[in-house]
Amino acid sequence: MKHIAASSFNSRKLAGLRQYVQIDFYAPQSPDLNPIEQLWDLLERKIRQHSTSSKNMLKSVLKDEWEKISDEETTKLVHSMPKRLQEVLER
């Protein structure tokens, strides 16, 4: 969970709960650490396999390929985070 410095999070009631919540840090300028960037890359590679000659055709291909991305693929991207974080730390 990303840490959000909202006033409600800092309230006395919730302050004690922080110890039970895992807080992950994601560098804002690190696309290699952002699963959505990996997903966009996957989608782009799938779209490039098609010949699109019009904007409507591109929209159709985009929609079709987006819908073909499985839950397993997205789960795999999310679960790859620890490995990618470790690779960054080793650089």
C-alpha cells in the first residue's frame, strides 16, 4: 500500500493501525517499478502485431487486445515487484 499523508490517516484512531499496515515505497520516476508501465508495454507489443490503417481500426484492435490480457498476466506483473525491487537495489 502506498503511504498517503492524509489527515484522516494521521488521526489518533488510525495512527495506532499503521503498525499493522505494510507500506511499500515506489519511486515516482521509476517506470521499471510500476506494474502499469509493464502492462502498457505488453499492450503496445500486442498492438504492433496488427496492421492498422485507420483510427477506428486502431481503437478496435486496442480494445480487443486489452480484453485479451488475462488476470494471470496482470497478477504475474504485480508479483514480479519484489524481484524488480531487488534488481534496482543491486544496481
